[in-house]
Amino acid sequence: MADRFFPNVMPDFVSEMPTLSSTNLAEQEAGSDPLMKLLSMPYPSLSQQFKRVALDLNETIVKETWGVSGKPVHDFTLYSGALGTAFLLFRAYQITNDENDLKLCCRIVTACDSISLASGVVTLICGRAGVCALGAVAAKHVGDKWLLSHYLSQFKEIKLPSNLPDELLYGRVGFLWACLFLNKHIGEGTVPSLCMRAVADEIIQNGRALAKRQCPLMFEWYGEKYWGAAHGLAGIIHVLMDIKLKPDEVEDVKNTLKYMINNRFPTGNYPASEEDRRDVLVHWCHGAPGVALTLVKAAKVFGDSEFLKAAKDAAEVVWNRGLLKRVGICHGISGNAYVFLSLYQLTGNVEFLYKAKAFACFLLDRAHMLISRGEMHGGDSPYSMFEGIGGMAYLFLDMIEPSEAKFPAYEI
């Protein structure tokens, strides 16, 4: 099990050092551990370091995935392909207001547009909805009314197949999240609530039909009853909590989460599925990190202290076993850092901000070295958003203003 993660030998908390003169700082830094130096750095200085590295990574990712004048798009998805680069550029634009990033984002989305038509996938992270949703939002910011109208009309043409699963990456909630993204960035009612409610009705109906007595909602993907964020309960419930639910549906959601809490491992980690009871994975996609984000949201939405306590318990698992030997946000350190950011935003407890900073600083100090040595997996798609350094760059951008950070394409 330990071969999946690096032992976390970082202190549970390190106070920031006061700002020092350049002479004193040079004396103090001589011979010090670079990681400890980062952890004790005053946050305004550290955030600027995150910004510099993030923007440098942004340039590298664009060069490798898009080139100078554009490469043919083979993988259009936000998960592992060109749309992930566009999503990163949009986030960089939000931070810096550099219109070159926004314009390049639009060009990449345009290149993804036609190829996504034939994919048959309707979600934001892996399908057509992602192209249309990001395209519309980028078009609004660039002031192109024709392009905005084009993407919105194309989004309305998306049809959900009757045999669609309910999960996030390829299923109904992945489409529903795209609707929420549009309403947040374009305006409420861009996708009418009745349309979203119809999708939610089907999800809840399916969840109830497959449920067993102890758990009100249950879902399958390829025959497995998954629990995690990517394909299972945590991801589905996460999105459903952004929909106006009926009182009985609220109870089903809450009691499903309580079922998960009551059936977690003694370690505090969560199973990958009903069938797979191995206490192994501590990823956003499977295990405590994805469940923790959903529990934090439940604590915020329902005001239930049981969910907050369970989220903190899951965060402790992430702190101890979450320095994964992978860099990305789906099953890597970058994604696991968002557990602490989410708890920091809800509680205001600076110890959670420190832990997010610790994971990000570990990457800042060691990721490239560990990847080059073969001690850390850089991802099958090494420059991508969900598997590679694209997710790390996104995390570094979010660390500039941690109170505003959101797990990309998951937290709205």
C-alpha cells in the first residue's frame, strides 16, 4: 500500500516567518531544507512564487499540446486532451486578465468543436457539453456575440441517450454540471431549471431503483456500484446538491452519505465500490479525497455537523496517505490538495490552508525532480488537466487566492 504514496514527514503545522531583510534571509536560508523554507515563507511571497511557476507551466503546456499555430486535435476532452489546455488558459485569464490567454482559449475550443460532435459523449469533462459550455463562457468574455449564440444553440442540441449512466465523467451528472457551469458564468436561466430538474429526476429515480434497504440511493457504472467522485455516489451527490431538491430527496441524499460514513473503513478511508472492499485508493476518483469534498459541501448545504466531522476525518486520511506518487488531479497530489482548500473555505481554519500549502509546496519543490527520476508518474497524458501537470498548474493558480479555489470541473 505504501508504494502508492510518499511518507508524509512534513510537520502538521509550520508558522510563517516574518518578512526578513534580504541579508538576514540569505543567512537563514543557507543550508536549510528548500521545502521547509517554502512552508515557512510569508504567504504573499509564496503566492507570487506559485503564480510565476503556474504561468511558466502554462506556457510549456500550451507549447506541448497546441504549439505555435495549432496542432491537429486528436483528444478534445477536458480530462486528458486539448480542452483541458483551454480550461487552464481560461483560469489563467481570470487571474491575470491577459486577453491573449482568453483568445487562445477560444481558438483551442474552436479546434475541439467539430471533432467533439462525433464523440457521442455528452458530459463536461469527457464530452461535447464541455466544448459548448467553455466555448460559450469564453465567447462571452471575449465579447463575441455570434460565437456565444453558436455554442449555446449547440449545447441545446445535445440529446441524452436513454442508456446513459448517471456518473460524472460520462453520465447524466456530467451533463448537469455543464448546465450549472453555464448558469454560473453566463447567467441564471441560461439552462432553464425545468430542464435540469428533468435530468435530476431521472438520476434520483435510477438511484432509488438500484438502492438497497440501508442506502436510499445507489448507482452502477459498468456493473460496479462505485462510491467515488468520478463514477459513483460522491460525484453524483456532489452535483445533485446544486439542484433544488424536494424534502424527500434531501433526506435520501443525506442518508446515503450517512450510509457511506457508517460503512467506511476503520482507517477513515472509503471503498472504491460496494464490491471492492480493499483499503488502498486515496484518490479524488476513488477513496477519501472525492468523498471528503462531497462531505464538505453537504456540511455547507445542510448545516450538519456529522458531515463536517466526517470530512475532517477523511482529510486526515488524505494528509497521511495522500502524497501520491502521481502529479495529477484525478489520482495525484494536485487533486488531493483541494480537500484542504475546501475545508479551509468552510471553516476558516488556517491549519487546513497550511496543509493545502504543504501539498502544493511538495509539488513546487519536488515534482519535476521526482518525475525525471521515475519516482513519480507524470501521467499517461503528461500535460493534461486531470492526469498531468495541467492539473498542477491549475492548483498553483488557485493557491494565489486560496479562498477562491475550486477543484476544476467539479466544484462550481
